[in-house]
Amino acid sequence: MEELPGMDKDLSGERYPLAWFKKRALNSFVQIDDHTWDYSDSLLLYIPGTEKEYEAMQEIDTTYHEMVTKPERTYLEHIAPEVADELPEHFDYIDLGPGTEHKEQFVFDAAKTKGKTFIYTPVDISERFLKLSSEYATQQGLEVHPQQVPFEELASLLGPVMAQRFVSLGLTYSNYNPAYILSLLRQTAGAGGSFFINAQIRDRVDMEKIRKTYGEDMYSITNSKLELLGLDAKADVESVETDDSIRSWCTLKRSTPELEARGIMPGARLLMFQSLRYTKDALEKNLGLHCPDYTLFDTGETFIGALIKT
């Protein structure tokens, strides 16, 4: 994997060691009200050593795979030719958080079928996931420029737009508040580019089953986020729950001096994670507020995607 300029590794050989994640965790809180704090920064789910927990969710015999991974893959395969039609003859394919499912293959195939060429730029904070995606694309003869960097730092790292950019975030869109992530994606795509997001539509799925699935599968992963704060998931928090919007919450029984210095006291309620489920109308409303030029891909399946031009 290519080295990034100005990104030195520590003595452990890691570009983003545990100490970096702990610092980010403490600085990531956003106050919602007097007793409620947003600690949903999804980058903190990918702490070194937790990758296998994420991969376990993708296994084909899990409810998560049946309700989320499998139908998303099917949907993306269906719409890939239409998405490729909207892309220029040559582009930079920037894949934010490629993961392990190789959903990028659908765009690879559709673009090649239409005679279009591209450079593949996978972006991930996880060295393991970045290595897997880079090797996978390289084996297909693609030019690959991996970037191990937080999403919010990517635009400045990429510099001026050389080839038109196609930025793909996919379902990870649902982990963020729309105004923030749509602005970030627009900045990353740059002038004359485009970006793709998709969402699972709440009135097309069994939301109670989805809620239970996230409540069970995310428990072990969010535990690691608490450990970054010096908290024990069993002893220091209570009232762990996932609501109908697919937001996971907990209440602190104990705080720490570092958290208290930020006003986060025992009894505070923390938003640990979110994977929001929208109606089609709500999805379009958010897009319309921030992205006037978009194309919606609705096949009637449980997912809807959008390509936004910048």
C-alpha cells in the first residue's frame, strides 16, 4: 500500500494507533441538550483489532446479512449500469469505506462494459480493510491509489481535481446527519464531480426486526467505543437501547474526570451509533435541501440510491 506524504507511523507501526482514537473520542462529543450528547462518530467503530466484529455481522447466516447486506448488494447490482451511464469516460472512483463485501465490483463491471476507464481510490481508516480492497482491485489490473485517512481530511489531501471524481459512500450515509455528510461529500467530489449515497427505506422493511438486529449486533462494537473513554460497558452504563429510528443510546452510571471536564456527568445520555432509516419522501427532502441536482434510482426494492452532481 502506498505511503501517504506527511503521515508518519508511530513506534507500533500504526498510522492511527489507539492513542489517536482515544483523543478523537474525547473530542467527538456534540451536545444535544443539557443531559444528552452525540457520540455517534462512526469512524470510532473501526478501532484497530475490532475489524473481525464488523466482518462477523456480514456473515451470510446472520439476520443483518439477510435484511441489509444481501438486499443492498442485489439493489446495487441492478442499478450499476444506470449509474455508470451518468459517469464520464474517465473518472476517479473514490470509494469511502469499501469494507469486505466488494460492492464496488458492480461499478467496476458496469463501467468496463461501457468502455469507461477509472482510477480506483479506496479510503478507510482501517489498514486491514484498505489492504483488502486495494489488493482486490489490483488483481483486476486497476490503477489503485489507497488513502488511509478520515473522510473529513480527504478533500485537502486529494488536492486539485485532475479527473472528474465519483465519490461513493453507500449505506454509510445513514450513519451521519444529512446536512453534515452531504456537505462533506460535495467538498470531496469537487467541481464537476458526483457522489452516490443509498438508504434503506423504512416503510419497505420490517422495522422492528431491523431494530432488534442492530440492537444485538452493535452491542459488542459499541463496547469498544466506551472503552476508548475509559468506561466499562457492564459496570458504567445502563439503559442500553436501540430506538425505532435505529439510534443506539446508553446512560452513564459513572463518568470520568476527562468527561466531566467537558460537562458529561453521571446520568448523561449518549447517542452511541445511528443508521437512520428514511421514508422516500424524507430522503428526497434532505437531498432537495442540500443538493438540487440529483438523480434518484428507485426500483421498488428496499433500497433507494441517489447520484448527486456537483
